[in-house]
Amino acid sequence: MIITYLACFMALFFAMNIGASGAAASISVAYGSGAISSKRKALIICGIAIFLGAVIGGSEVVKTIGEGLIPKSFLSPKVVLIILSSAAMSLFFANLIGIPLSTSEITVGSVVGAGVAFHALYITNILWIVLFWILVPGFSFILALFLGKIIKRLENRFPQILTQKYQRIVAYILIIVGFFEAFSAGMNNVANAIGPLVGADLISISFGIFIGGIFISIGAMFLGGKVLQTNGKKITKFSLQEGVAISGTGAFLVILSSIFGLPVPLTQVTSTAIMGIGVSQDGFSILRKQIINKILKVWIVSPIFSLVISYGLVKFFVQSDIYTVVVLAIVCISTLGTISLIKTIREDSRATYEQGGGI
């Protein structure tokens, strides 16, 4: 019984962090562009939209996370606690290094890690999800690039849309679109927190999406200010029209994916939309920037990272397989040591070339 309570507590804690770190950013385009002038108003709008999205449309993705990745028979309270803890640890690690991370990816990775430990996975479903992790952000990039080109042509052909009168109308449109982007975040992200609980039959879907929606909303409204401020400042270089394109692309694709029960990375969808707008402005040279490469690497590593943590915890706490845990620890230490050694060798080589000397 204690483990069940701990699992429920971890789910709600994870939900608040989802709201604070990822969901709150869904309204940042509207806030950063000036369409919503007050941070508090932006967070309140975001919280309301997230809650409505979770309650109205979150059930299909919950079913996928709770039932579509591994057999329900393996989802005991202890395993659920491990899955949620692994996802929370991965999210915490990403927050420490300041990289936007998809909670959908780390949650799926945690569930799959438990499934690997039990040799029980729905491989076909997982492959479909991974495929859409690639296709949806890719389509987001293409769609935003296309919309960015159209916006630029319209601004050149009809310069009157840049006047204050029309910009006020566009600002209201952006607020509405931002609301639906936050709505899509609630639809897709509530499953990450309560899907494992539903899969283990610890709570019902209806109660799960209700309570999960409340805590994601609370996390966004009361803890999301810093993320909102950071993301808002980063997107101020975009016009209101381009903001509508970015938020509209994210909202459309994530809502569509949620209807079909696909957990997709909202962060990736929004980031690739921003990249698409950037390419429409400055060309493909923007894709060579180091921060984009860093984000892409973390997108690949994050689900694997949570998978390994979940796998190791199941092996240790559920199956009491200490030898496997020791091997995992050795592999991780060896990998980190190798990376550090390569970095040191490169720094030494660079120093030698710059100083023009040797031993």
C-alpha cells in the first residue's frame, strides 16, 4: 500500500514538473511576442487550456502509455513507481543542463525499459511511435518553413498588415492559437504522468486525466514563470504573424496526434517549427548552430537514458539481479570515461596547434 501511495505521489509530482518545464512553454510565443503583456495572465490562460485539453482529449494517449507499450500484467505498483521515478530523474537531469526535453520521449523510454527487463514489449506499437517522433517534427519544420515563406510574401505585397490596426487583430489570433497549443499540451502530456497508474489499474482513466490535468495546470501556473520568461525572450525576434505560424503548427500536429493516441514530443514540434521559420528568414545556415546540434543529440539520448535507468531499477528492486546492475554501472562509467578522454585528447591537440610547440 505504501508503494502505491508513493507511485501516486510521484505521478502528481511528475505532473507538476511537466507543467512547469514543458507545458508552460506552450504559451511562450504569445507572451514573448507581446500579444499577452502580463506573465500572470499568460500562465492562467495556459493553465486553463492545459486542464481542458487533458480532460477533454487526454484519454487516447493515456491508453497508449498504460496499455500499448508493455502488457498490463507487468505493471505492478513497484514497477509503476520505478517508471515514474526514472522519467522524473531524466527530466531533472535535462533541466540541470538547460535543454528542452520531451516528457513523452522519456516516459515512453521508461516504460520500454521496464518492458525490456521483463522481456515483454509490444514492438510494433513502439516502432510506430518512434516513426512518428521523426515524422511529426519533420512535418512541423516543413509546414512552418512553408508558412514563413507565405508570410514574407504577404508582408511584402500587403504592407498594411504591419500597421498597428491589423497587428492588434493578429495579436488576438495569436492568443487564441496559443490557447490551443496549450490545450494540445494537456491532451498529450497528461498521459505521461498518469498513464502508468491507469495501466496498473490503480486509478481510472476519467479520474486520472482529471487529477493529472489539475496538477499539470498547477505546475504551469505557479512554477512555469521562469520557463515562460526564458522562452518568451528567445522568441521575441519573431513577428506576430510568424508566432501564429509557430503556435498554429504545434497545436494542429499535437492535437491530431493526440486524437490517434500517439505520444509525440511537443517540445520537438515547437522547436522544429521555430527552426522552419528561422530557415525562411535566414536560410539553411541556421541549422549549423551548435545549440541545435546539442538539442538534437539530447532528443536522441533522452529516451535511451530513461530506458537504461528504468531497466536498471527493475533489475535491482524487482528481480534482484545485482550482476546486471553492476554491468550497467561499469558500461556507464566506461562510456563517460571514454567521452572525457576523447575530449581531453582534442583539447591537448588544439593547445599544441595553437601554441605551435610539442613536448
